[in-house]
Amino acid sequence: MKTHKWKRVLFWVLVCEAVGGLSGWISREGLQIYLETAEKPPFTPPGILFAIVWPILYALMGYAVAAVLDSDSKYREQGLLLFFTQLLANFLWSPVFFRFQAYGAALGLIAVIWLLILLMLVTFWQIDKKAAYSQIPYFLWVTFATYLNAGVWFLNS
């Protein structure tokens, strides 16, 4: 991606941050209830870690989608479809998990998110390798979050 494309990158970083922020805002009351009442599995990190990691991941998502948008690859449309589908699913996960405390439904949703990210990674690899590499932390974090979601569901069912 050329350096004069920084405005597009910034725009998409802000869009992704806004999606994450809105999802968190919608879920805020349920988050407090979850923190106070839910049993959590081993290796659950302190809440502050989530507040550090997610903005980084959303920024990386913004970078990646900007790179894909700048591409003329034949896989561009497929990559964008996967990206925006996973972003929508990501947006929905927090309200399902925190606001509605529907841990089983959230587990099903996060499994779909995990698969979408994997498919997105493979597709991004064919479009822009840096965009693909930038999504590896997201994939790893959602893998860990899937374990946490499963643990919460198991411990609180």
C-alpha cells in the first residue's frame, strides 16, 4: 500500500474502532453483571487486557481492509465479503454474550467468527500478504476467546 493511502487506512481504522466501541457500549450493562456474577474458566485474563487488545485488533482490521480495498486482485470481492461478514458477527457477539448472557448462542457465534477469520486470512493471503499477516493476532485472540466463551458456558449452565 502506498504511503499516500494513509487517509483510507485511517478512515477504515476509525470505522472498525467505532464498530467495536458501539458493540461494547450496547453491551456495557451486561458486562458489569457478567464481571460480578459469572464463573470464569482458568486463564481468564484481567479485564484491562481486553481493553488493550481489542483496539489494537480493530486497528489491524482497518489496516487490512484498506489494503484489500486498494487491491485489484480477483479475490478482492470475496475478501471484502468475508471481512464485512466477520465484522458484523464480531459486532453481534458482545451483545449476545454480555447483554443477553446467552453463552451457548455466543459460543456458536464465535465459532462462526473463527471460521470466517480463517477463511478471510486465506483469502487475504491471495490478495495482500501484509493484510493477511495483520489478521493473525486477531485469529489467535479469537481462538483464545472461544476457549473462554466455552468455559463460561460450561461453568454457568
